[in-house]
Amino acid sequence: MSSGTANSTIDTLSGQDAFRMRMEEQCRQILHYRQVMRRESGRNVSSDEAALEWIERFAATFDQS
């Protein structure tokens, strides 16, 4: 295995890890959004509904923080 291949593998794994971490953080944000909706507006939305609403409202700017 050449060092170029090893470096490419490490870069790919790092990218995969970064993607996984972003997805996990988005899931946490959606859960928080669902809890806020319940507490502040009395809306008891499903996980799917919360995810759809969160994506529409916040996904475009999520990675900019």
C-alpha cells in the first residue's frame, strides 16, 4: 500500500466521521426543537413532524455556525 493510498483512506474516514457528527448534532437539534414546541406552544409533534419542520426552518444555516 502506498502512502498516498493510506492518506486518502485517512482523509475519507475523517470526512465520514465529520458527516456522522453533523448528522448526530442535527438529530439532537431536532429533539430539542420538538421539546421546545411542546413546552412553548403546547404542540405535541411526532419525531417525523419535528424533523420536517426543523429541516425547513434551520437546515440551510445549520452548518454555518
